[in-house]
Amino acid sequence: MKALAGLRIPPVSTRTGRLARLPLRLLPPTAVVHVLSGPLRGMRWISGSAPHGAWLGTLEREKLRHFVHGLRPGMTVWDIGAHVGLYTLASARTLATEGTVCAFEPLGQNVALLRRHLALNGLVNVEVYETAVGDRSGRLRMSAGDSPSEFHADPAGPFSLPVCAVDDWLESTGARPPAVVKIDAEGSEAAILRGGARTFATHRPRMYLSLHSDTQQRECKTLLLRWGYHIAAVTGRGDPDLTDEWIAEAS
């Protein structure tokens, strides 16, 4: 893979990008590779744990760079919907020993890969919680999506998994409140905000949200504005109502 290190592979959305990725199908999904670019550059990664863009350094490149650029020593970061650790690893590396990352992920196979990534890179400043996050604590019905990254809440779903509300979790654990929160939960964004209303309204962390429907946008916007947040597109350009990637900061 060193031969690829100096190449800039076009986005997968382009024909050239798709053609350039064809040889990657020959790579065993369990192969351990080094991330070629971006905030995770040089870190070890399991090739089949996520789209190849994760280790090529193209997956969510702009958002990930923006995310880690705002981290400072001593911060506590929450990664809600951690999947296999793209943001968790980038945060843990940036904070080093002077901060903590709390990674929340409900799907067991994702958690196993997340823990493997942490071990491969010798990261010890991450606390992993195998739980969904929602508007109340208890159990949550969930369903699989087209990929492990699309596991989502579903009242008729075949899986019953633990779920915590942020306010309950923070009170019961006595954990340090977050300075930065990433929420990517396949349509549960508003529920997560409702379950953390006291925490978010009081401590007002910077929040990055991936929103999965117009309904989620409306509900999240109402809550964030109520708590005195300013909402912008992660790119910093254009109307945030026209994008599904937000950054929310206390006014």
C-alpha cells in the first residue's frame, strides 16, 4: 500500500474514483493497513471494517479535519454512534494523554472492530460503551441497515439492546461533561438531544450532527435554538437547512 501513499484518489462518486478503487476489491477485509491521508494518517486500520475511503483518507475528510481542529488538551469528547472508530481514533490521537473520548456504539460487531482499532494503535484514552443513546434509558428495538453503519432504532426491529439517555448516564456515572459531541445515529438525533436536554442546555458543548431526515432537522433545530445554539453547515458555507451536516455552537 506504500505505492498509494502519494496518490490522490478521486471521490467514489466519480467514475474515475470508482475505477481507481476496483483493485481494492482484492484486498482481504481482515487486512490491517495504514491510513494514507487525513487526520488518521499512518494509523492502523482493518481494511474491511468500513468503506475503503476510511483508510484512503477520503471518507468525511472535510468534516473530520474540522472536527479535530477544534480539539484542545484536556477536553472530553463524546462520539455517539461511534461505528468502528473513525472519529474516536482521530479524537484520541489529537487529545493524546490530555483528554478522554467516550465512544457509544450499540452493535456488537462494530464494538469489536472499534476495540481492535484502539488496540492496534495503542490508544488508552478511550472509554467504550456498548449501548445505544436515546431519549430514555432501558431497552431499544433496533434493525440492521444495508451496512453495519446503518444500524438504527426501529419499534418493530428484531434486536433489543441497551439504551441510555445522556442525562441519566451522566448522573449515574459521575463522568465529566463533554466539550465536544459528535452525533451520527441514523435517525435518532432528536431523541438523543431530548435525552440530554439538561446536559446540553447546561454545559453547551460544541456539537456535530449528521441528520437523516427533514423531521430530524426540524426537531433538532427547535431544541438547539431553545438552548441558545447557533447552527451552521460544517463546511461553513450556505444555508444549514439545505445540508444534513451541522455544527452547533453556544451563542
